[in-house]
Amino acid sequence: MRRVAGGSPVSSRRPSASRAEQRGGAGSHPAAGRGVRCGEGAGGVAAHRPLPPGPLERFPVATVDAILKAVLEGCLREQRYEPGPCREMAATVSEVIKARVKDLLPPRYKIVVVMHVGQLSGQGMQISSRCLWDPATDTFSSYVFKNTSLFALAIVYAVYLE
């Protein structure tokens, strides 16, 4: 220890190690501290290549909009609202949408299809949803269908996995 001009002692020792260094390395990876860098196997050979910074291909929103319109109008054009059959119809239509959209899905995108069907009788309705979102890569597509008896809302959320 040495003293500074004000008379307070100052340590000449190196500051104590951070918690990450105390655990065995700069990161929290189990191999840290054993001489193995993250992404390498036991022999120091790279286990995988680094991932690109974002999607190579964007989710085709306009094409999915057209799919939603075609499927909803094709399946529900002449349908009358009845609670039981419409419940089954919502499940069937959402599976058809999911199958059609999966055919054009870019790599590393995952989709969620949400379908609402209700009776159209002059009432108003608001539907909302929340999720964790990256506006640079994640997106959605939706379409609202109405006939004289029912309304249907189909939403396809596309989430990019990094």
C-alpha cells in the first residue's frame, strides 16, 4: 500500500476478478476456463460456422396475403354461421393455411397461424395480441373475410429464429 497526497491509502494490487472470470472465463459457457473457446470442440476444432447476421431471404408477406384471401374466400364463401361446424372449420382452415405457407417459408422462420370465426350480427369486435418481436426480421400477414352470416380473421405470424 502506498499513500496519496491526501493521506488515503491506495492499493497497488490488481482489481479483483469479475464474477465471470471467477467462474472460469469471460463468458458463462461450460467450456470457458478449460482453454476451449466457444464454438470449438475438445480438440480445438470448430463445431459450427458462425451464423449470418440476419435472414438471407425475407418472409413473403404479399404472397401470404394472397394465400389467406384465396383460402378464406374458397372455404367460407357459402358457409352459414353455426357454432359447432364453424369451430371445426376454423381448425381445418388454419391447418390448410399453415400447410400452404410452410411450402414458401424461408429458412429459420417459424410461423403461428391464428384463426377467429364469429357470427356477424351487427356487433363490433376488437381482437388484439402481444408477443416478443424483432421489427427487423419478424412480420405478420392478416386477412378479414365477411359474408352475410359470419366473419373470419386469419393471422400468420412469421418469427425469425437467430
